[in-house]
Amino acid sequence: MNDDTNVRILDHRTPEERDREFLPGMGKPWLLPLYNVFARFSKVRAVYDRVAALAGIAPGESVLDVGCGTANLSLAVLRAQPAARVTGLDPDASALRIAARNASRRGVPLTLVQGFADRLPTGDGSIDHIVSSLALHHVPDEGRVLFGREAFRALRPGGTVTIVDFGSSPGDGGAHGGAHGGAHGGGREHPHWYGRVRGHGGLRRGRSAVANNPRTAPNPEGGLVRLLADAGFTDAREVERVEHRYGPLTFVQATRV
């Protein structure tokens, strides 16, 4: 647990999950301290701010950030709504320690939980909002299915889930993907574009690398919408689509009836 009384780190893992593999946020553990610098220069902050805006969080509402990494989305939520009660979930203890420092420096309250996207650390119908940014493409197929069910279970009636991840451009025939740490498990073979996008033609090489990522394959052509619909959400929909420098992004939202 963190020493700051406004920021705490909890461990939600079972004994069986303590040896469970996951992909670090930057692909390799030693690159993790560079993530905040990378996010700033790659203009990802606007993506986090957009998720927070789309979620429409009211004062006092509870928010679970799935795949929080170093807490960029969690902090965006608190910028948009300082009176929100935010919890970040991620399997990476190193990322959570950085997240705790980031929150402490800003003087904002934040609960951080070490755990996985397929087993959310909350009771049935207890959360107002679930958010996730550039994380679910790291979760294996079976984990994604379980995440959808867990989101439906954990949200109160009227609660919303808001997700942004890499998708496909209009007319695309293939998948585009990206990389960011998240509440994921397995998959050491993931290709990453960190370190690839430099020099002439680097952006094309980066997009090509992530296009071949098997984890992003379910995202395009409404994959995230189907994921939530199959979990029981009746209004799962794409609410926005934008072209980011590293690939097309789809913003998906659903409400628990």
C-alpha cells in the first residue's frame, strides 16, 4: 500500500494469479518509465480526455479504469470530474507504483488494484462507470469475453462502459492495432510499434507491425460492439471513430439496463 493517504495500492490477485503472465505496458519492463514521456509526445492525452468526456461522469460517481497502466486515463477522469471516486486496475505492479506517484504529485485521491480484466475487483451492480483506453487489445480472446461479462455484472443499472481501442478505418480490409499496458494476461508474442516509428516511412512501418497483431484482429468491423452485446448490453454502439497518427481508434459505449 502506498504511504500517501489519498493513494492506495491493493492486491486483488488470487494465489493462482500471482504467477500469471501479462504483457508490460511498453512491451518490455525496462521501457515502462518512458511511457508518460511517450504519451505526451505522441498526443495520446487527448484520447484519454475524450474517453472521460464521453463517459459523462457525475460528482460522487464510482469509476473503474480497466488496464489503467500508469493512470493516464484515471487522471483524465479526475480532471474532468474531480469529485469522482476512481479505481485503476492493472496486473503490473511497476505500472501501479508509477501511477501512485503520478496521482500523489497531483494531490488527487486514487485507489489502485493489482489484478486482471477478467475478474473485476467489485461487487455486483456496484460501479457507475467502467472505462478503458488502449488496453483491451492486449487481452486474450477468452479474457475479453470474461471482461464483457464482468463489466455487465459489476455495473449498476444505468451504469455505462466506455472503451477506446484500435479498430479499422472505413474501407479497411485488415486490422490496425496499437500498444498500451492494461489489465491483460498472456501473449508474450505481441508485436509492438514502440521504437519502430522513426525516420522516413516509420509511421507506415509502425502501422504495418500492429496490423499483424493477432490480439487486434477482433476489434475491427464492430468487434468491440459485439463483445459488449454478447455480454448482455442491449445498446452497445460505436459512438466515435478517429484517425490517430498510430492507427484508427474506435470509441465504444454501452449502458447496463
